[in-house]
Amino acid sequence: MKKVIHLNRDKSLESAISRASMKFNSYEQGIDILAFSAAIRALGLSNRDLQPKKLSNYIRSGYLQIQLICAVILFQFRGEAGVSRDDLYDAICEVFPLTTYSNYRRVLRSGVDNEIFIRTRSKKDSRRTIYSLSDKMLEPICVYFLSILGDFGNLYSEVIEGSLEDKDIMKLLQRITENTGIKKT
């Protein structure tokens, strides 16, 4: 079940944003949503072996909700109109292998009921349902993702408050950036 969500390799960032099936207000909004969706997805995947095996449904649903949103966004960044329920479940199970199908469907249905996701019929196969992110959700999700970054910076500086100067905190953040595994060209 190694379904990793890839953007086409021949695409540039501008191309990926312009080919996405979502309508962004600006290029920067597209960058923000892609960057944070990929980051949250990567965090979920990197922690899959460290997760507690038994979490309450409420807590699991919180994690599951953000993974659902990010997985749908990443499928739409591939230029697809949305994602089928089965492919979305496979993507969720990569991050949360113990997710039951009934719990997944309950949380997904809640997202549709709250108009976070739009449910449509596939043009290729009318028996399949396709889920996509509502265009009305782009601005709130962008605000949410940007607040995560602001909160991270504040929390990071509060943890070491008083013991380091701002320039040293920036050096630590630079060190984190250098250790992401991305090779500089």
C-alpha cells in the first residue's frame, strides 16, 4: 500500500498551482496550501510508527480530519477533479494504519455535511463518488495553515525564551532547515 501522492516531475511550482483543480485567489495562496498540506502529510507519515496504538475516537477523528483535508488537497494538486473514497481511504491508511473503514466514513460524511468537501459523481465511472475540497474552504484553510506557522515560531521561541538571543534562535531554525534532507542544487 505504498500510494505516495506525487506531483508530476515535469511540473514547476507555478505549473502545479495553475493545473490544480482548485480556484486560488492568488499564486501565494496556492503555495501556502501546497506547502502546508505536504508538510502535514509528511509529519503524519513520519510519525506512523510512533503513534499510540489505542486513541479515543475523538482524538483520532481530529487527526483523521486534517489528514483527509490534506490528502484531498494533494490529489487535487495533481490536476484531478477530486479523489475516490477508496483511494482516499488508502491514503489515510498509510498515515493511520489502524483506521477502521466505518470511522473513516463517519468522519468523511461529517466533512461533507459541513460543506468542507463536495461530493460529485465521477465523469469516468458514474458508480464512483469523487470528493473534492469546497472552494469556500480555501481561505479558511489558508488562514489556518498560516497560523500554524506563526504559532510554531512563537512556541519555539517561548521554549527557549531568555536563554538565547533572536539571532541564535534563527540559527537553530536554520539548522532545522538544513536537516530536512532536501539537497541544495
